[in-house]
Amino acid sequence: MFDNLTGRLSRVVKTLRGEARLTDANIQDALREVRMALLEADVALPAVKALIERVREKAVGQAVIGSLTPGQALVGVVHRELIALMGEHSAALNLAVQPPAVILLAGLQGAGKTTTAGKLARWLRTEQRKKVLLASCDVYRPAAIEQLKILASQVEADFHPSSAGEKPVEIAKRALEFARTHYHDVLIVDTAGRLAVDEAMMREIRELHSAVNPVETLFIVDAMQGQDAVNVARAFGEALPLTGVILTKLDGDARGGAALSVRHVTGKPIKFAGIGEKITGLEAFHPERMASRILGMGDVLSLIEDVQKSVNLEDAEKLARKVKTGKGFDLEDFKQQVAQMRKMGGMSALMDKLPAQLAQAAQGAPQMEDKAIRRLEGIINSMTPLERSKPELLKASRKRRIAAGAGVSVQEVNRLLNQFEQTQKMMKMVSKGGMAKMMRSMKGMFPGMR
């Protein structure tokens, strides 16, 4: 989503050369580049003005020290101010009330409220060990009630039934009473949306708010809405005492300005970011990590967290021993590695969190997503254990047999073996300290990298 913005801001590093101090004169062009980059990314004009003014104020007079170039020093200031714009720290849900804690979701139709309700229920159940009840007050879109029921089943949360003929306030009150009597920790109330803000919707959401007195009132905003997201956020902020924001579709191909604007407009913290359609695609929003991703520094901390959740520790230790010796990495190990990648959201999710230089370097590598990974696993499963451990045995006749068993062409088998050889070479490089050298060389590229 932020590729264009990242590219524009990376040019700032090259704009300033050979200056010993940042002054009003020498950062003028660089700040113009930053301003244009933000406006092109659909960031709201008031947010852009506030950011540029703060960057100018903090940057002018700053000495360029150490191994930093003037451009890198300016990017360091931009990085800090982007964090300030999106909120200094990540904001957790406030559930410190007598159960059930009620979470009310509000937003326009199509912003992803119902899907987010399911994702949030899963997050609360797996990360916080909470007993969750889901209730739909969207009586205008009967499919929404059925959709939430299916999502509740998928995430192993309880669902309170409702129907299109009922009044939303009555549904909410009944769900709250059910949550109390059945000892639920959290009640998530999904509300109706409209195609645009109107008085009827605002009146209904205010009535719902009064009826259930939620501890968290979360505004769901589509990150692909651009400038319009700001107007919608303002309208909901005036109608409801919002406690936070959830950004959805952050993995889309739009320009992402909502992520930088919505905090400035509502004054409320962004608490979660929704990524992809999968039920696992919800993560806590960390302003400092998002700022790093926007500036091409990557989000290595989130990547590490994904790995910790997805990777089997025992298998990882076995692979580490093979990498250390530089021997024994076979096709069975390769299959396990791509399966782990699928659990983490595929190559695109991985690349999104890598620093820009590494992501660009990896662009030539094979891009494997779910369908390709399943095909790859089918090919390897058609091999004998001996063939997996000794790929050099795979000559023409064996390749034909494997291709027939997996239902693919011989060319697909050859492509897999080429991918495996590339991975094997990378493993050998890592075993000889190549990765350490690469990471050391990157340390001084951007301020904020560790």
C-alpha cells in the first residue's frame, strides 16, 4: 500500500548531500518532496501541514553527526514526527471493567465491520483468553447476521441470534443480558452501516450506545477510502464518544493516507490494523512500526512476532543446525519452510515487513503464494523419501513419474528444483556469515534501524 510513498520519501535521502547542518534553505526542496509524497498518498491536508511544520521546526539547526548523511538525518526527523502523527504508543483495548466488557463497532457499509468483528473475537480468544459473544444489530442486511454467525463458528466464539424483523436496540439489550447470565468476558456488537453518513444511522448508533454503554466504541475505517475517510471519521467522532479506530484493508493497493490522517482528525488512537480477508488478519497497531514501514525501514519486530507464532521451535532448531553446518538441507526441509511461509501470510506479507533494500533484493526470488505453495507441496509429496533427501537422483524418468503423480508438467518439477537450488545457495551463504555481513552493512542506512 505504501510503496509509492516509500519511494518518494527515499528520494529525500538523495536530495541533500555534503551539508554539515540542516538549514531552512537546504531542506526546502526536501520538505517539498515530503509534502508532495504525503498529498499523493491521500493524507488529509491539515495532517500534512501539521507534520511539515513540526518537521521543519525540529530539523532546522540539527547537526549532521556520525555516519549519517543530511538526507538520513532529515528522514530521522520525519520518522519521529510520523510516529507522533499516528500516536506515540500502541493503544490497548480497555477491558478492565466488570464483565461483560461491551465493544461497539461503528462505520460505513463496506468498511469491513462484520469481518473485523470475527477477527477481533478470534484475537480476544487467542491472545487474551477471553470468552467472547458476538451479536449482529444489522437488521437491514440479512446476510450480515448469517455472515457473523459463520465467522463466530470459525473463531470458536459464541453467537447471539437475531433476525431482520427485530429492532437493533432490543437485540443489543437481549445480547447484553445473555452475556451477563452466561459469564462472557466480552460482548462484540456489530452495527448497521450505510453507503454514506445520514441522520437515521447516527440516531440509531447513538441509541445503541446508550442501551449497552460500551467500554470501547471502535470506528472501523477502510484504509482505501482516501480523503473521504477523514470526513466520515469526523462525522462519527462528533456523533459518538469514540475510544479508538480499526483500519481495515491495509494490504490493499490504494495509497494509504487514511492511516496517517484518521488519528489527527479524530484524536483517537488506532488500535488495530486489518490485513487481508483471512480470519487471522488482524494485528495490534504500532505507530513506530508503521512509520518504519512507510520510510522503507521495514517492520522486523512484527515479522519476528509472526515467526514466533507460526514456527515450530523444535523444527526450527533442527533447521538451524543444518544451516550452521551448511549440510543436509533437503527437499523435505524446503517443503516445511514454504508451509511456514504460508502460515505467515505468504511471500507478499513477508516482503511488506522487510526493509526496502532487502525487499528489492528479494524481488528476483520466486514469489510463492497459497496456490503455488500447495502445488509445490504436491510435487514433493509425489517423491520418495530417498528422492527428497537426495535431489541429485532426480533424472528424466523420475521427473516424469513425479509430474504424473502430482498432476503437473515436467517443467513445473524443474522449476521447483531450481527454486530449491536457489534456497540451498542462500542457506550456504548464511552458514558462512553472509547474513551477518548483510545486516551489518544495513545498520547505518537509516536512523532507527537496530
